[in-house]
Amino acid sequence: MATLALATWATSLTPASLPGPVVSAAVNSIANWAGCAIGGFVQPAAQIALNVSLHPDLGFSFSGPLTSSILGLNGTLTDAQVAAFVNGIASHVDDYDDTHLATIIHPSGVVASALLAVAETLSVRDQAGDGGRGPVSGMEFVTAFVAGVEAELKLGLSVFPEHYDVGWHITSTTGSVGAAVAVGKVLELDTERLQHAIGIASTQVVGMQAFFGSMTKSFHIGRATQGGMLAALLAREGYTSSLTALEDQYGWLHVVSTRENATANFAQLGKTWEIESNTFKPFPCGIVMHPTIDGCIQIHNQALDEGKSVSTDSIKSIDLRVNPEVLVLTGQTDPQTGLEGKFSIYYAAAVGLLYGAATPAQFTDQVVQNETVTSMRKLVNVTTDDSVSEDEAYISVVFNDGSTMEKYIEHAIGSLENPLTAEELKTKFIGQVSRQIGSEKAEKSYGAFMNIANMTDVGKLRRLF
């Protein structure tokens, strides 16, 4: 009874149940999400979503009471549904978010976006004396966040890789359930109502890989965020679903996958903490390209140290040997937009070599269409090899003077074996956030999110920066 097992575990989870490393992993994940949500708002996808939701001059407006913040818009308030939707989109659109490598799920975006919108709403209601459960403390927030993340990751493990291989966007298909569990936790749903919330969320399954490289990829996250939050709110008011929504013959597990082992995975809830295996991206693009980018940046730096020019005039060919999934997921040969560039291994190698960096600044329409970058991209040759793991890559650059530079990346930077340091995570956060709200507020926001576990009312967090 997978649905019951998940709901029972989540409702019984307490802050005291969380080991120290789990709390630390959760705080780092939340901070990384916040950086992505603030920095990602610069992208048109997030701004279009907000404008369509709020502006009556476009013919429609979906806005309710102003309770929840758009993180990247200097504290602008909207209703909880719109805030969750827009922050969810913004946190994913740069493809700079966290990754659970065993499932390729980006776990924080859906869960945290829904959870913060609800926490802010509960804070506003408490200040207005409207009754209810009162504000959400930092450790209550962290506990609910962990419950939601563990739910989506265990669910993902139960159907991976079959669910992913058929074409589903696993972050959003599992994320709505994670958001429902997290929001249901702070709304203090009992086990049966949380089962109903899981069911309502699961029937809103959304997201297919055909949309990778477009704005719609991040829409999946925004919609899953809304769907999970709505599921918990409906269940709180007595809206019914199926109490066996996940494991039923025609339920989520059997409809979206040809194989499942939820019983075994859910038995590990609270024993093996998947959030401790969460990783943080150093580059804002498909994670299977990271080993190649890592190696190309190293070759760029080595070449400059040796006095070599790195240009289309000095390089004859660029040969990559990578895992087959690299071409499956990121095989676009002629990207025309920044979003498409995030799914082109040819483009990724080119910018790594030319710029010696791969930040959001390299994944813009302007850089993708740059003639020099396009010429460099056309020098890239890709060979796939089943013996090469997804975090490995072999790179060989042949120069016109006959010399060759080679790099073997065993574990890409940002992987479990080669994680970003605390300082690198902060640098990433400040770099993203400064471009949207300025460096002073970026520093304040970093401190606020890293201290989230100690807050008495998370709903007031946005006021700290």
C-alpha cells in the first residue's frame, strides 16, 4: 500500500527525526533553489508567466489576495498560486538547479516554491488574526521540505529509468506529489487526507521531454508546483481522491511506467535519506554535458597558460567520447536560442573552450547566435561509448600547429564524488542573484536562506532582503 505508507511516514515525521546532515543538505538545497528562483526571473519565461497571470490588460487575471512573493521581483506580492507558479518556473528555467543523479530529478524547485508560497500566506493570515495554524517555523519548513523531497525522490527511484526513458519529464511528474506532501505537512493534514492529496496531485501528471530546450520545460515545474499545492488545499477541505492512487492497477505507478518497486523504496523512508545525495550544478544546462564542459574549461586554461591561442583559427578539431545519454538528451546540433543551447553538447564544448566558463551569461540567444561560437561548434565531433559513465568524458582538441591537448574527466565538478564547496555554492548564489536584485541584497538574501532553519516565521523571510 504505497500511498498509505508514504502518507503515514510523512505525517509522523518531526524535526527531531532529522539527522544533522539531512538538515544541512536541506538548507543548502533551499538556498540553491532560492538563488535559481531569483536569478532565473530575468528569463522571459518567468516574466511572461507573471504577466499573463496578473495583468488584466491582457484579457485575463488570475490574482487573489496578495500574500506571497515573487522572489526575483524585489518583494512584489501576488497570491499563493501565482507565486508558486512563477517561482517554480524561474527556479528551473536556467537549468541551474539541483540534481538527484540517481533519478535525474531536480527536487527542490517544485517543493520549495509551493512551500514558501503557503508559508507566506499562513504568516499573513496569522498577522491579520484570521486564525488557522499560525506561522511556519524554520524547522517546520525544513521538515516539510524534506518530507516532500524524499517523497518525490523515492517515487522517482521506483520507476527509474523506465519512466524517464519513455519520455516523461520526471522532475514534474514526481514533483507534484512531493509538493502535495510538503504542503500537506505544514497544513497538518492527517494521514487519510494526505493520501487524498497524493492522489489529487498524482492525477495531474505533467511534463514530457519533447519540450526540453523551450520555455515549456520550466512550465512543467510551475504547473507541478501549483498542482501539488492545490491538491493539499483541496484535501484539507475534504476533497476526495483514491486512497490507493499510486499503487492501484490504474494508478500512477502502473500508468506512467512499465516497472515499479515503490514498496521496497518507500520501506527505506527515514532510513536512507535521498536528499543527502542531492547535487548542485556548476553549469546552467543539461547535467550530462557537465563533464565535457569541465574538461573543455580545463583545456582552455591550460592552453592559455602555455601561450596558445584558443580560437577557430587555432583549432582544427574537437573530439568527444561520452555516454550515449549525452546525445539522447543534449544532441541538438544547431541551437538558435539560449534555451536550446542548454541541450546541445556541441554548443557546450564550444563555449567551454572559447570562454573558459559556462555561466548564465554564456547561455543567451546572443551568444548562441555568435558567429565565432557557431564556427567552433561545427568543429565538435561526438562519439558515444557505453563504457563511459554519465559523469565521465574524454576530450581531445587538435590544434592547427599539429599539437593535441587531451583531458579525461572521471567525475565532473558538481558530482557526488566532486561536489561544489560551500564557497563555490555561495559564489554561484551571489552571481545569480546579483544580476537581478543587486549585490547588496544578494548577500543579505544568501544569509537569510542559509539561516532559514532558525527562523520563527519563514513567511517573513523575504523582508530580510
